[in-house]
Amino acid sequence: MWRWSDLLPFDGSADYPLPVGGTPLLVAARLNEWLGLKSLWLKDESRGPSGSNKDRATAITIVDARRKSMAVIACASTGNVASSLAVGAAAVGLTAVLFVSRDGVSPQKERFMRAFGATVVKVRGTYEDAYRLSEAACRTFGWYSRNTGINPLTVQGKKTVAFEIWEQLGRQVPDHVFVPVGDGVTIAALGLGFDELVRCGVADRIPRLIGVQADGAAPLAAAYRSGEQWKAGVANTYADGISVGDPQFGTEALVAVRKSRGEFVTVTDNQMRHAVALLAKCGMLFEPAGAASVAAIIRARAMLIDSGGRTVALLTGAGLKDPRWWPDERGATFEVSPDAELSALEAIGARVRQRMTTNHVVSL
Ligand SMILES: Cc1ncc(COP(=O)(O)O)c(C=O)c1O
């Protein structure tokens, strides 16, 4: 990520020990074939130290915190920001205090955070309640806040993904970028990054940014359609990363999408589950929020086939952190004794033969 230091507020390469950024832009040939798309790329943002695109923002804020001699860094999170901060803080010896919603946080991600020595504060309320409390704690105790919407560096770190996409496509911008949206920082940062490429004179336009929200947590999709301010509501989706009812960076996200002549689409929990399963068939494991972009592309594929443009899906979170989301539809386990009769092995052979014939069946 620090390769782009000329376009960042500072160079943190000497101060941050974990590798961040430089994630691959993949062509999933089987996925393209199933979807009938020729020009779909997957920007795999799950390859950071904690498995999500939050690692870019974590790196830049941690370097800033250390330069300001802060010992404690805090945030509120739906799960991945806190996981990322737990990892980054451990790597440099800072103390991390992580505010999460007691009912919203995945138990596995909470364990993950504690594995890196973080202090987790479970708030008996929503993510928005956790956010308010974390800000109050930062003010009261003088802790460094990594919070989205408060700390302007998060968007600076995250904008570097736009530079990478441009570079990886041979110094060209794509036509569409599909982006999962919770608070809105990721999509606003992409807009900023592409805008900076235009201002540097190396790109002639910004790609259309397509914000993807869950049906049960879609305040920005509704606001974009109505042209009015979003109405804060209670988020209701199992995709925790985008389970946000009152986005902290909503205005900037709406402006970025509008400026790109993009749009917002919503997807159901089932559609995200389906996208996770489809990507698993390609050998890639993402969490539902991370795969929301592909769920939206499945929905919009007729339009994408017609337009024929180059499409990038941002895949924002790895599936490895929470086994509850792993697709369980197709695998099988057999237990046999070392001296198993041939008849026992026959059942295994039958299953393998059946898998060989059905493996390529994909329903969209
Ligand atoms: C996996 C995943 N995807 C997408 C998002 C949404 O990002 P943003 O809040 O920047 O809109 C999050 C946020 O936590 C996330 O964890």
C-alpha cells in the first residue's frame, strides 16, 4: 500500500510491520463462464493480515497513532474493523479497545479479536450504540479513535485499492465496480481514488460505482432512489459486515456514487449465501458481506452482458474467520476402519462417481 505514498498523507512503510495492500485482481474463469460474462475481475481484498479490506485503513491509522505517541487505539465495529485493529495493534504493541454490538458480533470474530490480546467491549445495543460509546470513551480517556467518519485517514488508506485496480488492468479504469456498502467508507474511498487518478491525468473517467446493500440494511439504496436523506433504521441481515442501519459515511458514499453515475442495488441474505457457495465452487471462500458484490452481479448480469463493459467485483472479507457461513451443501465425510471391507469403500466410490458427473451443475 505504501507504494502509493506520494498520494497518501505520509509514508508508513518503515513503521508498519505487516504486509498490506497489493491484493490480487483475479479472473475466475469458471465463474465468468457460468455467468456468461467475458470481462469480470475479482479484486480479492480478503488477502490482508486479518482477511478484510479494513487492513488498509488500520495500517495508516496505526502509523498515525504511533507518530502521535498514543498507546491505546479504539474503534467501533460490526466485526471486521475490530478484527483488523486487533491484529494491527498486536503487531506494533499498541493496546486495542474494540466496541461491538453484543447481539451483532459473530462469536468467532470476537474470539479472533481476543486471540490477539484485544479488549472487547460488548455493548448491549446496536452497532450505532457501540459507535457512540466508543467515541465517548476516546474523548474521556484520550484514546486514539480509528473510527470511520471521525478519522479522515481511513478513507485515505482505502482509496489505494482504486490505484491498484487501475494498475492491474493495464493502467485503465474498468466500466463498473461493484462494492459492498455498510458505513460507506469503502465506496467513498474508491470514488476518491479514481478521482485522484483523473486529477493526476492518468485516467479520463471514473468507473460507475455500484453500491451493494443487504435488503434488510439498505438506508443508502433507499436514499439514492428517493434523493432524500436516509432514514436511520434497525439493520436486519446476517451479513454482519454490512449490517448498518445508520451509516457513518453515508453522505460521502451517496456523493461518490452520484458523481460516478452509478447506482445502488440490494441483495437478499439468500442471494449472498448463494454467491458464497458459487465462489466456493471456484476455490475461494468469502463471508456473505464480502461476497455481496458477486450476489449483485448475478442479479445484474443481463445488464452487464448487454453493456459488455469491464466489471470489477470488490470482495471485501474472507470466509475463514467464521465457519457458520461456510457452504455445507455438497461435501461428505466417511469414517472407515483401516481394514475396511471392499463393500465400505464401494459407497465412497459411488459418491465420487456421482460428484464427478454433477460437479459442474450450477444454478443461478
Ligand atoms: C466484509 C465487509 N464488506 C463490506 C463492508 C462495508 O464497508 P464500509 O463500512 O466501508 O461501507 C464491511 C464493513 O465492515 C465489511 O466488513
